[in-house]
Amino acid sequence: MKKYLMLGLFSFLLGGMVFFMDSVNGKESIADPEIALEDPELDAGIDAWMKGNVEKCFQLFERAWKKNPDLSPPDVLIALLYSNTKHYEEVRKHLEKAAFEHSSDPEAWFQLAGIAIQEKRLVEAGLLIERGEKILNTADPDRKSSESRKRYFQQELLTLKANLAENQNHLDKAEKYVQKIVDEDPENDEAWLSLGYLCFKQKNFEEAKKAFDRAAKYNTKRLPGILVLALLQEQEGNTKEAKEAIDSMSAADLEDSRILGPVVRLWMKWEKMEEAEKKIAQLQKMFPNAAMPWILEGEYDLYHHQYRPAEDAFRKAITIDSENVEANNGLALALCDQGNQTKLKQAREIAEKNWERSYRTQETSTTYAWILFLSGEKKEADSLFEIMLQSGKINSPIAYYLAEIAYSKGDKNLALNFLDLALESESNFPKKEAARELVKIVEENLEKEKKEANESR
């Protein structure tokens, strides 16, 4: 069987600006220069690793590495294998080993810097980047890397510097680094996407739209600039501006299958349910063998608290695409709200597997944490929600779930604070009515406690 190995781990390890597009384009926006390496020793090394023989794997990878100037050091390749199985301590151990044993290769240093950025250890990240850059600019007399590998690392160096600057809130500095990437590689859609995001964060919306359009020009799977802008405005809570962007789109634009799905989701958030229902039916006729129309139907049913029909719709989507993250996430939510312990158990299994498969995105983390709470695993749920709180990225559904948890622990004032956060946006979400009902319950309880306290004096 043909095996694939990445030239680098950057699609997994780099943090910062480029992961913002999860909800916009449905994937992490980090370059992943995957190359097929048809080397029997690599195949044998992977087989040895899968059988638990890491030493033999290393020996085989080392032989392949000595022959191929495009290949990463053996411990870096082993780190990649561990990253795919979520063994993060092993990832770090092998990257650190590679950094010291292959001191003239910058890759491990850059990847460790990427991890440090994700974990917000920014001083450490800066020092790792500095060390990697020094190595990159120093000729290695013992091993001649290919020019393509050097170019790749020069671009990743700029990406790391931009990510670090963005995490330090130096957006103008980050923009300059990304601009260098597009100047050197003008058809790099990932870089245009990041440039657009940085312009957006600096409220330069026209330039952001232009950059997003350039990304779509070089990658037809990308969304047009005006729609990306609308989605980001909505994500930032600027619903009025998001609606204006969508309203500026032509009728022909709204017939584009790439555009319809995200627009339908926005309509549901804006309670334009009649328009959403019509477009979902249209999509199902246009694409009878695609998962997305059924996912949208399931989400429509969740908004209307029709959990059994939602379950059926998500199961149809999964029949078409068994590993679709959105379909599995929706199915878990549909199952957990049916008041059935058997289905709750199924929901937990689906949510956990989907959480791991998706590299623990905010959406799948939220669903998994909520289902853990419903399943009585409150300590585990608290741990996941704590991570979300520390990230500062609290949307309306997360705030509602946190309110429910706070109320269950008797902290009514904290519950109200979270409910205020959940309901501050004018946009809809499936649990909005439940949030309003909880506000009434909490306020009634607080009033009752206040009255009882006054009477006891």
C-alpha cells in the first residue's frame, strides 16, 4: 500500500491567525505540503511503527533519509506518526531529539516553535524561531537539502513569524510577513486568506475582501470574498454588517452551490426559516448524493427542536459521508436531547470519536463537553469547558451550556452572567429559547431566596 508522509508537520502544529477559518472554509488554513514518498524503507518503517517497534522504524527511516534530500529527519517523521494518533508527549519527545541530533536541520526547531505558539508560550516560540532561522541560513556541509525544501522552510519561517506577531497582537507586523509570502508566491491561496483575515482584524474591510477574492481565484474551493466577510462579521457579533454583505449579493450568487450552504446557515441564525427551508429543498434536488443538504436539514430541525427528524437527517448524511465531522456532531446533538439513556450513550460515543477525529475543534469540543455533562461526567466536562474559557472564544451555545452547569452547581448569579452573554447577540441558536426559559427560572429562584431572607430577619 502506498504511504504518504508530510514534508513537515505544519498542518498540525502551527497556531495563530490561520486557524480562524474553521467555521468559514471547514478546514484549518495552514499549508500542508504533502508529498508521496514511494520508498520501500518508508513503507517498512511505518509498518514497524504500527507494530510497536519504534527502534526498527527509526533505523528504516534513517536509511531513507540518507538517500532523499527532500525527506525530514527520522525522528521528525516518527513525531508525525505520533501526532496522527494524538500521542502528543511522544511528538514533543521525538521533535526535541531531532532538534539536537540533527542540529543543522531547522525543521524540528520550527515545529517546536509552532507548538509553543499554540500553547501561548510566546517568548519560547520566539527563541525557537530565532534558532531555526539561524540554522536555515547556515550551509550544512554534510547534507545538501533540495532547493524546494529550502524554499518551503523560508516560507514557513515567515508563517511562524506572522503567527507569533498575530498572537502578540502586532497585526500590522504580522500583515507585513504575510505580504512577503504573497509577494514571493502570488498564487498561495492560504497566504491570501491569512492576509485577508489580518486586514479584517484591522477593520480594513475592502482590502480584506480583495484578499479573500484572490484566495478564491487561486483555489476554487474557497468562498468568495463578500461571503467570507459576512461570515467573519457574524462571527464577531456584527450581525448588521453581515446582513448588509449578504444583501449585496446577487440572485445569481445565491444559486452557486458553494455559497448556498453558508448562506442558509446564516439565514437560520437570522430566523429567516422560510428562505432556509426552500434553499435546503433546492440543494437536495441539485445534489441528491451529497451530505451537506442533509446536514443543513438536520440543523434546521435542531433549531425547531425536532430531534428525531434531525437524527434521521444526520444519519442520511453519514450514510453518504461516514466521517463527516459536521454530520457526526449534529447526530450527537440530536441524540442527546431525546431523553433516552441509550441514545445518550450513543451520543457520547459519537461525540468522543468525532472530537478526536476533528483535532478537537471548538464546535466538537463544545458538543463533547456538553454530552459529558449530561452523562454525569461533570469533572471531565468542566475540564473541557475550562479550556474554552481560557481561550476567550465563548459563543452563545457555549455560554448557555456554562449557564446550565453553573445553575446545576447552585451558582445562580454566575448562571445569569453566562445567560446574558448567550443572549446578547441578536442572532439565533438552537438553544436560544431554552436560554430565555432558564433566565426566568434563575430570576424566580433568586427573587424567592431574597424574599425568604427578608422574612427571616
